[in-house]
Amino acid sequence: SQQGEEDPQALSIQEGENATMNCSYKTSINNLQWYRQNSGRGLVHLILIRSNEREKHSGRLRVTLDTSKKSSSLLITASRAADTASYFCATTWVRHSGGYQKVTFGIGTKLQVIP
Amino acid sequence: DGGITQSPKYLFRKEGQNVTLSCEQNLNHDAMYWYRQDPGQGLRLIYYSQIVNDFQKGDIAEGYSVSREKKESFPLTVTSAQKNPTAFYLCASRGNSPLHFGNGTRLTVT
């Protein structure tokens, strides 16, 4: 089953504008992560927020987490053309037995930043 | 340099043949994962392994098999039972928390 679902699926903005992407998930989680993927490449980790955190910053990135609504948002401020990529949220939950950490991804938001 | 290596980058096979995708990591990570990505889609979990000699089915394990005989290696076999094997396959490993990804193998089956 798909855990995260990003919204919007595609976003096109002008350089310098802010970009906001949202993610919703279905079950309880240990943490939520955001990743970036350039076309045809692997994913790169951007930021992790734990289930007991509400907001986290890293450079131009700001992530919020609302566990009551099972949702998260990623804000990229002052966007640059180099931010053009797909962005995915991923949720981690730990199975009660064996300690297995299952990490599942949403369908992603394709961001285009126009110079 | 530590990282994850997937090989080959492109792989072509005829329908009905099994094919094995390689994934090697030198990050000393215990956990490893295989995902499948279809065009314009997200990642779907195929198999994951928390430790050597143990692995768990993900959400779309049918038609795939894995082994974890060594910590560094987690090969994925796409069998002839997989109905739509053409896809981009991504391997990842995990230490404490974030996943580290390889650059993927694009498999085309005709």
C-alpha cells in the first residue's frame, strides 16, 4: 500500500519564488523524510523530521509535520533553477517484531523552476 | 569514497528470461532496500533486508526474489513471473536513518 501522497503532482514557478509541496500519509510513523531526485538518477536525502517534531529547517528548506492530520509540507524558499527536480516524501515505521524499518514513498512532486 | 553501486546502468532482456540486478554498498549499513519506479511514478518497495540472511517482502514482491548472503550485497532477481518487468530499479541502504541510494538500473524487457 502506498504511504505517502504528494500534492501537487507538478509545480512550475519562477526563480526566486517559494515552492510548497505537501505530503499525506495513512499510518503512524516514526519519522518522515524528504528526498530529491534528478531525472534518471537515484534519490538524495534532504531532511528528516521525527514524529515528535513539528518543524525543522535546513538552509532554504523548511519542513512541517502534523501527526494529527497525518501530513507534512516542504517549503523551498527563494527557489533557483537548480532546484528543478522531483521531490518525494518517505515515511518510516518500525514493525513491532524484528525491528524492521519499512520505508515507503509517495508518488512525488515534479518541480520546475523557470529562470 | 563510500557509496552504493548498481550495475549495470542499462539492461536489456528478452521476455521469459530471469535477470539479476546487482547492488553493492561499502557504507557498512545493515539495512538494504529495493524499489521499483515506473515513468512519472513514485517508488514502490519490492524487498528489504534488515540484516544478513534475512529479508522481508515489500508491497510488490511477486515475480521478484532476493538474497542477502553478505552485508555488502543485496542482488535482486527479476523472474519470468513478473508481468511488467520494464522499469527503473533503485537500491538503497540505511544506517541510522536516511536512505542512501544508488543511481539505478534501467531494465527493458522485450
